[in-house]
Amino acid sequence: MAVTRAQFDAGMTNQAYKDQMTRNREQLEQNEKDLDLKADDLQIFKSARKVNVLALAEDWCGDVIANLPILGRLAKESGTLNLRVLLRDTEPGSVVMDEHLNKGEYKSIPTVIFLDDNYNELAVWVERPESVTRMREEKRQQLYKDNPSWGDPGKPIAELPEDVRGEVQQKTGAMRNETKPFANSEVVRELREIVERIGSKQAV
């Protein structure tokens, strides 16, 4: 599952990625500003080995809008993450995605690939922390229990009446916003664990 130098070099800088966004840029930039980046976490990144980091993204994806800003802030403020972004659904991003399917099946984004100076793969981080998925699902299930008129939580939201769908979206959106500090801290924790793990490795 190698990433070639040509594929990496085809990636956009974080700023160039933001400049080409056609939707959700305001929210992405707000998420950048809202991130509470602890000094001790940032110091780990500043003292880590310099690595190339390739992220696969699309501007319609909620996990990209939530989590790419964290990576962007870490890259900008640490100086040790050489970040490039490829669009998942156009070449060469689609080629890289096909070689990094989540569980061998899903085109999950953001997919973040850590590479050494020779573009050998060091680590991969995908989508969001499992702890965030689990916590938000528990809270979503509780919302359905507290609002029995919503019906079955397993039913696709598109099948709900318009007024109910709007209420579900409003309350689940509020829940996601309330849990954003925890989610952000979990993303930082997992990315920190990656740079700590690869920081002591010699370049292949």
C-alpha cells in the first residue's frame, strides 16, 4: 500500500485545500479556531520526528470537517508534519483510497497516512476515534428513548416525516456540538500516540 512521491506531491497544502472548498469551509475554519490545543500535546508534536502526512478528504464529509482542522492546526503549529491533502474521489486520491480501504471495504475519510522521507508508510489513522463513535451512538440512542415520537433509531432518517426529521437533526446536531471538546481531545490523543510511536523509529 505504498504512496508514491508523485502522489504525495500532487496533494494540496492545507490552505490550498480550504481555498478550493465549495461547501462547509466556514464550519471547518470555525472548528480550527475552536480547538483547545494543550501546550503539552503540542510540545510532543514539536519534538517529534518530521514526517510527511497525506490526508484524503472531501468537503461534504462531516468527519473531514470535524477532524482535518485538528490535523491542520497540529501541522501548522508544530512544524513537524508536512501535510498534503488529496481529494478522495479524483485521481490520484482515488488510487490511494483504493489501497487504504477501511477494514478492506470502506472508503472512509479522512484517511491520514504518515510517511517517512522515502514515502514508506509509518502509520494510518482513519475517520474518527472509536471512543467518539461509541459515545455519540450511546447519546443518540438516549435521544430516541427520550423522544419516542421519533420511532425506531435504526430507521433511516430520510424516511421520517419532515417535521420529525428536522427535530432529529437539530437535537443530534446539538449533541455533536456538545461532545466536540471530547471528540477533539480524542483525535489529538490518537494522533499524538502515532507520532510518539513513530518518533523513535529510524527512517526505512
